[in-house]
Amino acid sequence: MADEPNLSGGTGRIEKLDPQFQLTVRDHVHRILRGAILAGRFEPDEKVNERQLAEQFGVSTTPVKEALRLLEAEGLVQALPRRGVLIRFNMNWAEEMILARAALESMIGRLAARRISDESKRVLQATVNLMETATESGNADKLIALNETFHDQIHRASRCHYLARLIERQQFYDASIRRVIHSDPTEREKALQEHTAIAAAIIDGDAEGAEKQMRDHVVRSGETYLSIVFGSKKDI
């Protein structure tokens, strides 16, 4: 009989699971529904049918019910007696999410400027350089990935734990919205200028500058999001 593989101790013996495989069916349904709601694919106060959603997902109604309960806890939907589940996400709610994210991200940026290591400075600058190349080429998919990397690097550099957990609830862009935003040449240039200024402030240790640059960036990109989803260029 062949020897049993030794799976204890050491490193590099087992490949890490793709995070997608660790999600339950409920988690997948919750993530997809949440993204659809935040992308404006449901009207405010629209009634959603659990059975129809289950059929669209190709699952039973149980994970759909569980996902809707999670969304209700977030305030995005509301279950009413004899009326079913209604979408509660609207423009005002989106505006509040943007402002909450701006407050959290700006504080993280401030702390990153105070706590960033020399190695993290080099990594952050390298990411900005890649963003400049992707902006020039108009590669929207690459910019989407780099944007997430950029903010993740700042989160790690800040060594924040509490704020990082809070900000998970304020992620309101989905891939389709990001793609629309980054497909616009003017938006790409604005985003590059803002990311460059944020990185420069953090690398220079300018806490106040990093806080302001990050807050202004999140608010401005949030206004673009509102214009795409709700057709309004509301000044927030």
C-alpha cells in the first residue's frame, strides 16, 4: 500500500482553497443579490419573489430566504407581513453608504500615512505605476483589479483591524459598475490623478493630506456611481 501523504506540519504541502469554494450556497446568493441591488437592478420598494429568485438561481428557496434575511439585517430589503420582501435600497441610502465609506477610508488613509513601512511604500508606488500604464492603455479590467489592490495595500499599511471590518459593509460597487466607470477616459484620468495624490501623501507621511485626498476621491467616485445607477449627478 502506498504511504499515506503527510499533511501535518510544514508549509507548501497543500494548495490553498480558492475562497470561492469556501462560500455556502446562501453566501453566493447573498453576494449576487446584494450586488444586483447596489447596482440598481431593482427599483426602490420593488417586491421580490423568493420562489422566482430560487428558480433563477437554480436552487431551493432555503438559501434564498437565508440570503434575504442577511440583506434585511443590512437594511437593503424589508420583509413585511402579507406584503412579502421589498427592496429598500434607494438613492438616499446609497448616498449614506458613500459618506460612510468616505469617512472610514479617509481615516484608514490617515493611519496608513503614519504607520506605513518602507517596503509598503515601494509596493504602493509600484501599484500606482501599473495604474498609470493601464490608464494609458484603457484596460478597464486591469484597472478594476489594480484599484482593489491599491486600496487593499493601504488597508494593510494602516494596520487597521476594527476600521477594516467596518468598511466591509460599505462596499457598494460591483464589477459591472466599475467597468462602466473605468471605461470612461475622463474618469480614468481623474482616478489616476486622485490615486497618485493619495499615494504621494501616504508615502510622504502627510496624514492630513492623505485623509483629505482619500475622502475627496471616495466622494467624487461616489457621485459618479450615483449618476450611473440613479441617473443623477447629485452633489454630495
